[in-house]
Amino acid sequence: MQPRAFEARPAFLTASGIAKVTADAIPIVMVSGMAAAALLLNEFVGLTWSVGLLALAAPSIACFALSWIYVSVRPNPRVAEATLYAGLWLIYPTFGIQLTYLANLLRFPFQDRLFTAGDSALGFSWIDWAHFVSSHPAIETSLRLAYESHYWQPLISIPILAIWGPRGRNAELLTAMLLALIATIIISGLLPAMGPADAYGFKPAYSDAIRALRSGQYHGLSYAGIVSFPSYHTVMAILFTYAHRANRRTFPAVFALNILMLISIPFAGTHYLTDMIGGAFVAIGALLASRRIQLVLSTHTIGYSQKALAA
């Protein structure tokens, strides 16, 4: 019989396996916490939504079921990772949007004058840029398509990161996205804004949602982004690009796409330039925090597990 120290161990009990499980646990716990907070606050405040939660959650539930199959029944770590993160990416925006609505109920004064002054100090005129883009249909179409790429970029990136790695890159990306979203929700609640399009009389759909919410209309709410500052699209553009670093196959295309997304944000997203600067700081802070959290937790978890196995 082999000494205990030399017994074969399941893959998940190796140092790399423990680190991987710990890294995946972080976004799972964060999404679960956001869901719990949104559901409890919805009930407390009395918000209801136009689309039922079960319908929105069904694709995620299917992904989680597939992930369980590829962990337990037909082990395939890459497919299990891809389906797990697809499920998390599909569901977390639902609760994120709900929390931004709830943050808006703090009813802090709108800060559009502050952000307009910031744009003026930077020499940027939103209305001039909007007129330029709208007068060039090809440019407008390209920018709108780039802006809307946030819908499908995660579903392309997830399998790429799961297959080509390195391991933990999906966890790093989603953890940073979630940390940035939490920061965005808090900041947008404290520094709300209607956005430049509303200020110039264009009346985008989100401005109606904000006014309805602030006037006490809490029922049948639609899922629309209502955050101006900081820009979460800026966060996504930076973090998507960073996630593909060192991957020569995908980085050039992802970099080019997200540069175009950044250019699209003031017009397609009706954001102030100051919103984007705020989003860039949030993205960098979230990425640093994500890497630190993963390092600390995986190090402690590996240490405790190795002590337990050696006992």
C-alpha cells in the first residue's frame, strides 16, 4: 500500500484543480448574491417586471444543467466551463438591471450639469458629434452594430477562453465584470443623470423609464439600461479586450471591435464623455480587485486543502 502522501488524488484535489474550483466559485457566489439582493429588494419596494423571471432564467438553467452533465456524467472540463459561464452571463444582467432601477429610487439629484461641464472642459460637444454621426449613415450603422456587440461578445469569448485558456480567464473576466457592475450600480445611484440625448430633446426610451420610476410607477417595468455615469459599455469594451490578451488568434479582432465600441458609446449609448472616463477607472479598479481576490482566495484555499490532505 502506498504512503498516503503518494496516493493518487482526484483532479479537483490537486493544487491547480482547487484553484480552478475556487476561481469559479467567486462569480457563482457573486451572481447568487446579486440575485438574492434584487429579489428581496423588489419584494420590499414593490417593483414588478414586464417579463417573468422564469422566462428570463430558462436559458441559464439549461446551461447549468449541461454544465452539471459535463462535470458529473460525461466529464469534459472545457465544455463544463463554457456552459457554466454561458449560464452566468445570460442571467446576471437581469438582476443587474433590476438593481440599477432600485438604486435610482434613492432619488438623488440629476448631475447632468456636472457631466456637461466636464465634457466642455475636455473640449467635447455631444450634440456636434451626434449631428456628425447621424449625417453619415454608414458610420452610424457601424457604430450601432459595434455598440450592440455586447449582446454576443460574451457568447463568443466564453468558448474561446474555455478552449484556449489560460485556465481561469473566464473566471477573471466575469468576476471583474461583476465587481464593475456593483460599483456602477452604487455610483449611478449616488450620481444619476438623464444623459445628453434627453438634455437635447431626443427623448430616448430610458428617459421615460427613469421618469416613470421616479414618479412612482413600479409595475410592469421593462428591462432597459438606465445608467449614464459611469459607462458600463466602456467597462465591457476594456475587459473584453483584456481577456483576449496573449491570444494571437483573437486579440486583433477583439481589440478592433472594442475600439469601435468605445467610439460608438457617446452617440449610440447617449453618454457623456465623462461617463466613459468614469467607466475606464471602474474597469481598471475592478480588474485589479478581481485578480487580487482570486489570488488571495485560491492561495488560502490551496493551503488549507493541502494541510487537510496531509493530516
